Amino acid sequence: MRLDLFLKKTGLVKRRTVAQNLIKGGLITLNGKATKSGKEVKAGDIIGIKGECYLIKEIPHGNVKKSDRERYVEKVNGCNHAG
């Protein structure tokens, strides 16, 4: 799944266009490196958003309910891959 779509579906960012703008601005990283909106993400990747990091636990298929979001991402403390 594309990074921008993953961010939107899991609620880390409200809208896909906002995710794309944050990625272009260098405020979102993937595994500690600058990336592009279309980069494919997989379970085990680390997303850095404005100094906070999230572990991708699972890739969603279809839409994600708010109550199910913790199934897909987990906030990581002490992460070195901050964006």
C-alpha cells in the first residue's frame, strides 16, 4: 500500500493530500529516510511524523474503523527514525 494512503486509512493524517504535502516537506520519513508519497509500505516499517515514530503492525485491506486503528500502527518510544 502507498505511504500516503496508509497514513490516511490508519488515521495518522486526516487527509491524503495533507499526507502528501507533509511527505514533500520532509516531515514524514520511512525507516529513517526521506521518502515519496507512492512508496510502498509493509509490516515492520517505521514511519516518523514530526518527531514521533510509529511501527506498522499490519497493512489494512479496505477501510479502517477508528476503533480498529491500533491493530495497524503502534507508537514507538525512543525511536531513532524521527521525521
